[in-house]
Amino acid sequence: MSTIETVISGVGSYLPKNVVTNHDLAKKVDTADEWIRSRSGIGQRHFAADDEATSDLAAKAAWHALDQAGLKPRDIGLIIVATVTPDRTFPSTAVYVQEKIGAPPGIAFDISAACAGFLYATNIAHDFIRTGQIKHALVIGAEKLSCFLDWEDRGTCVLFGDGAGAVVLSGEPAQTAREPRGILATYLSADGRLAPHLYADGGPSTTGTVGKVRMNGKEVFRNAVEEISGAVFEVTERAKVARSEIDWFVPHQANIRIIQSCAKKLELCESKIIVTIEKHANTSSASVPLAVDAGIRDGRIKRGQLLVFAALGGGLAWGSALVRY
């Protein structure tokens, strides 16, 4: 057993000021509020301004997380940004965040695992911390998805929004006399055979363009329910924790029907689920930390409670994390 526990010492989020309702979208897309709500549970989303880059969203969320943790940028030894909408092909968005918050030289890089990106990044940071390489890590999920939506495809363009969520993970000495804190277990997986169901149809080495979001909604739905539920089963089994002990299920906010189907499969009461999709839409890698921050700010999530995070996205990639907050 590791003598270091990886605890969440701070959480923060940022949503762009521009709120776009379903009624607003209906003015430019062949759609309607009732059509969107009934299929996804989404009522509105936030879109970044033209001059707002993903690193701007990420840096603002990072400041909020640092403030809650009571830390300064100089305390951070690792910055990971999970994103599919980087500022540039290279360098990483993380180095731009590093510069914008005034963090000193240290480890900084991006990871691309779409909607599961925040969980992949959390697992990586956890390994850096528990092996003693760093003390504090900034893990950020940030997306400006509005920059590559196809406004001719009403089945996808109405589902996404922009935003960023950040957590500060800190290494603390394990106290054997107390209940384990922080990250108790993680689980990650992917299956490239399923990539054609959710992807962007562009890239530097293929089309030389950013491309647009493409999705086979029926197949994504089916796989999401199966793999998100399976990831929760796996992570609770690894931690030897009964699902009945979970205080809050914080799933990826892609579709309210996926969330409800997962809850039913997991035999979790819907009153134990943090849901933000109505206000935020699908923000890909930002959705889980955005939901966690919302739950903390409104007082539902409290210190000492047991949380399970789970997500699935393009790749298809999925994962989960069990955390004692």
C-alpha cells in the first residue's frame, strides 16, 4: 500500500459568459426546444467568444481550484490539460495555462481521450503523486467544442458546449488509523474498433483541417450505458466498496437518458446523481469536473463523502475513479 494518498484539495470551474438556449439555436438550426430536451435533457449551453482560447477557459478554472486549495501557482509541479480542442497542434495547451497562471517551470502536457480525458488525466496525475515525483498537480478538462461543430447536422450541433473544470490533486501522508482519503481506485479502457462511432473527421496528417464532430448516436448510447456502468462496477470492486456506500455518482454529462440508464443498471437512486447537463450540455472532458464543482458549490458534495466519476467518449475511451472527497 502506498504511504501517500492523493486527495482533492481544490476544485474550480469556468463557463463562458455567452449562454445559448435551445430557443436561440432554433433560430439558426432546424430544431426546437422540446426536440432537444426530450432526446438529451439539454436546455442551454455556453459558447466561448471568438477571442477566447481553450487555454483561457482552462486558466480561469485553474485559478478557482488553486484558490479553493489555498495554493499558489508556484506550488504546482504538474499541469495536465485534457482536451480535444487545443489552442494549437503544438505546443500543448498545458504550457499556455502554465504561462497564463504564472506557474514556474515544471511538467506540463495535454492528453486526448475525448469525454474520458479528465479521468485519464486524473489517473496519470495520481501516479505522479503516489510515487513521490510531485506534491501538487493541476488537472484540467477544457473544451471549446463550438469551434468544430457542423451546423448542418442538427443531431450533433445541439448537444455540445464550451467550458472548463479543474482540480488540484495533492499528496498527503496516509494515516492508517483513519479511513483512506482521496483517490481509492481508478479504471481506464478503450476500444479503437469503435472509433467510427464518435470522432472528428479532420486532422493534421490526414485532411490538414480541424474537421467536424461526427457521431453515431445509437451506438454511442448503447456503448456508453454498458461501459460506464461496467467501469463503476470495476472501480468499486477494485476498492472493495459496496455500491450502496456511494454518496454521489458524477457521470459524464452527455445525455440524461444515458445517465438514467446507468443509474438503473447500477441500482443507484437518482437522488444520488449530480446532473448539470440541462445548464451545460456536453462539454466533453470538462463535464465531470464541472459537475463536481457544481455539487460542491451548492452544498450537496461534502468532505468525507464517497464519489464515483465515470465517462465514455470518442475512441471509444472510458474510465472511472472512486474518490473519498
